[in-house]
Amino acid sequence: MKFTKKILPVALTALLATTLSACGGGGSSGAATSATPITTSFPIQQALAYAFTHGMQANLAITGTATSGSTSYPLTGTLSYALGIASNTTFEGAAAQQATEDLNASISINGMSQPLFVNSALIINAQYAPIGARSSDSYCVASGTPAYPATANVGQSGDIVTMNCYADSTKRTLVNTEKLSYVAAAGSDANTLNFQMITTDYGLTTTPQSSNTITYAISTAGVPKLVRVQATQTDSGVTITLDAK
């Protein structure tokens, strides 16, 4: 379950922006929609426990746009995501849990194809809340104590945690700061809640530089399913908007 600074489509859009900087690309994606009004309280904490003790997989179809200046191209492709079962680890000198996340994507823009594989480790505490993340090119540490609601109703929202991300574990070079929040929206029926995880990347500024939303459909039994990934980022003059569902 993707609950960290390192929302993988951010890396994807950054790579695409580099690829397209010579030819143009970009666009925008709609917000996740809801259908049926829901009054039921859904078990978020139970869904977290399920994800990290059972793992999770999803295969999504990508659409979107890539825009550079006045030139815009459609973006299509496929995305495969897998979350492994959490295991014991040590993080920042204390006991924690770690779950490996893998993303494979194949993107086509204006006849150009771009494959991508991203692997990272999500670090969580005993309550399955994010306390950090580490990959080959970043090391992220939670600022403050992360907190998820035990349950959520449609219309509920809140902040979860802020992550400070560094170039490596020495924490000498701050790369960016990201804020993780959530919005609970109606799902496809009265037995499902769309729990939207929103990551806002501020870079080294106080102004949002990119945003990403990952939507999980959570059942009344506390079983989560990844159903949508949205990302928007501008790099090297190219704006990439990705919507996978």
C-alpha cells in the first residue's frame, strides 16, 4: 500500500519529462469520482493491516497527456504494481517494518515508448503508518508522528505525515519535502470507500511542485484494492499528467 513520500508515478513523470523535453508532452487528469452516497464507517486501520500482511498487486491502464508549450500529445500505457509482505527491519536506530514496492510501466507518447522499473522500500511502524522510505537515490524520514484514522466516512479528510527526503542516509543533503494527506470519497457502491492518498511535493520551497493521488477501494471488511493512480508534474518545461485505472 503506497503510503510514503516516494509515490512511484512521481519518478515516472520525471523520467517522461526528460524523454519528452525535446519534442513536447503533458496534460491534466480528472479527480477521482464517486457514485453512491455512503454513511458507513470504513475500517482504515484494518485495511492497512491487511495490505502489509497479505501484500497487494494491481494492473492498470494508463492514459494522459504530455505538453510542452502549445504542443500536446496523448499518453498511453500499462502499469503493474506490487507490494510485498512487511518484515522486520531497523530504521533510524529503532525497530521497524519494511515492505518492498515494485512498479513496472510501459509508456507510449507520440510513437515513442518508454519502459520504467522502480523499486523502493517503505518503512512503517507497528501501526503500519509510514515513518520513512529508502531507495537507491533517496532516504526519507517522517517529521513528527504519522497517524491514520482508525475508521473513515465519506467526506472525511486530514493530514497523515510530512516526509523530509535526502540524497542518502547521511541526511546531509535535503532533496525535497512532501506532505501526505487523505480524502475519503464514495466508492462504486455502498460497500466500498475510495480512500485517496494525496502526496504533495514541495521540493525545497513552500510552493507545491507536483501532486499525486493513489486511490484504494476499501471494503466494509477492511480489504483494500488499488484502483487508480494519478500524477501531475512539470520538469524541463514539459508537463506530464498521468491517470492509471
